[in-house]
Amino acid sequence: MSVATTLPVLLIVASQGYQPIEYTTPKNILEKEGIKVVTASNKPGTATASNGWTTTVDITTDKIHMKDYAGIFIVGGPGALEHLDNETTYKLIKQAAELKKPFGAICISTRILAKAGVLENKKVTGWNGDNELDDVLKKHKAIYVKEKCVVDGNIVTATDPNAAQLFGQNIISVLKK
């Protein structure tokens, strides 16, 4: 059963230090469903994962027009906050929310969604290895749920690479709505 979308889905990765499993697993799941995936990053050319793998960047975040995409999902990893926690990314997430498009994040990148101001009264999860996620989410009026992957409406969040499969499957589910 394929998803009823002709628009591609954006996966946003940090130009340096994205988490490779959190990127490749959902990407493969989406492509298996016949969904075109566009890889975006903060810099053009090639993005480098935390393990040294690389991927081609199709578009930079400053060139994205959300109306051209079915949804937007931010990959985690040690470089996510350094390279993606900024006004450009916040603007994209806010546009997705305004357009009622599916969006989400995995791992530490859930914090970027919170800072974008789009998680008020929403149930979400994410990486909490520093035990600060609950405080970050409370500050932005979101509700922390200690589960591997959480879907609230058209928002998908997940904890870490171990939840990447579930993250990808739930992205498919929200795109089907």
C-alpha cells in the first residue's frame, strides 16, 4: 500500500555529525513506500555522519519552500544542535505546522522542535541522556513521554537509533492520514 503523496519528504541532517542510522533507516522505509526523499542540510555538497559516512545534500535549509514538500523530519546526532538549532530550521518547522504538514524529529533534535515553539500541549519523546529533556520540553509547554516513538497528531518524535525503524514507520502512518 503506497502513501497518497506525490510531494517528496524532507529529511534534515546536520552538515557534520548527523546520526547515520537515524537517517538511513527512515529514508529506506520511505523510499520502499515509493516516497521521494530529499536530503537537506545547513550546507551544500556532502553531509558527514558521526561515523564518517557521507550523503549528498539535495538542498540547503535556506532554499526550502515547505509548500513543495509532504513533511519535514529532523535527524539527530552530535552535530544536530550545533548545525540545525537555528532560526532557519525553526522557520521551516513553523511553516510545516502552519500548513498542517507532518513533521518531527528523532534523538536530540526533538529539542529543536521545542525551541521552534510548535510543541505546545503535544506529547513527545527524544534523547534524554543528559536528563534535561523533561525540563526543555516543560519550558516550551510540551509533554515528555518516556516511550521509543510518540505520535501526536501529525508530529512524530523518537528517542535514538534504536527507535529509527519505528520512527520511519510512524512517518508513513502520519503521511497516510
